[in-house]
Amino acid sequence: MKKKKNIENKEPEKENKVEEKKALDLETKESLTPEEIQELIKKAAEADEWKNKCLYAAAELENFRKRSVKERSDLIKYSGKNILYELLDVVDNFDRAIEADKKESDPKVIVQGIEIIYKQLLKVLENNGVKPVDSKEKPFDPEVHDAIQKVHTDEAAPGTIIDELQKGYLYKDKILRPARVVVAAEPENTEDSEQ
């Protein structure tokens, strides 16, 4: 019972506050001059204009965000398009070489054609930031080289690369594939091996 009384008491309070506000608004309207009313109407129109500008800017910002996400997604999705386009020329040249191989009997001409295509392919890779790692006769670097074998020799300083089994490549400033190399080791002591 007590709870019902509290609820019933609060509702008339709300109604009284609403009535008081309406009465205050009427008094305010009646006490305003026509110039002040015009000024209030002008300010309300200005507030509406700013509200519309704000909503328009928020919508533009959301559209920009969506457009940026889509452009970034497309950029990632189609990032290899340019290099693939360049590789199509290499494929075309391989097609021509295969056709020429069927007609040509001189192996030197065929080898020259393959060398030209190889150089073209290297140029495409270079244009796209891929460069071979120069390894032969260089000091072994585990960041750039993958040692497949060590050979005891006195023909090269220990830790020097004496043979490259597979060429390594850099992509811009990072290793794309390490070079597989043979590294010189200190020569075996012939006196120790005899004993």
C-alpha cells in the first residue's frame, strides 16, 4: 500500500511541473516584443541549419570511411596486377620460343632466345623491387645466406662463400629467398688426420 501512495503522489508532481512550464512559456511569449520573437525564429532557423550541416558532415565522414576501406581492400586484393601484366610479355615470348624451337634446328639460336627471355624476366623482377643477392666470394651472412655445406679448403678464407647452389633474392630491403651456398671452412690438418 505504501508503494502505491508514493507512485500516486509522484504523478501529480510531474503533471504540475509540466503545467508550470507551459505557463512560464506563455508568460515568456507574451512578454517578448515582435523583434525578439523574430530574433528567436532566426536563431532557431540558424540552429536547424547548423544541425543539418553537422548531419551532412557526419554522413560524408562515414561515406569517406567506407570508401577508404573498400579502396584499401581493392589495393590489397589487386596488388599483384602490375607485375602479372608484365609477366604476360614473358609468357608471350616463351610461346614464341617454343614455336621457333619446333622450326629451328640450331641449338645456339634456341639458347640465345632463352637467354633473351631470361633477361626480360630479370628486368620485370628488378622493376618490381626484386634483386638477386650477390653471394660468390662474399663472407657468409646468416641473414642473407643458407649454408648447405661446408668444405675444408685452403683456397678461400674460412667463412667465405665458394659456391652458390641457388641464387637468393631481395624484395626491396628484405630477403625474399636466402641464397643456398657452400661455405669455406678451415682446411683439415693433414698431420692430425695421419695420426
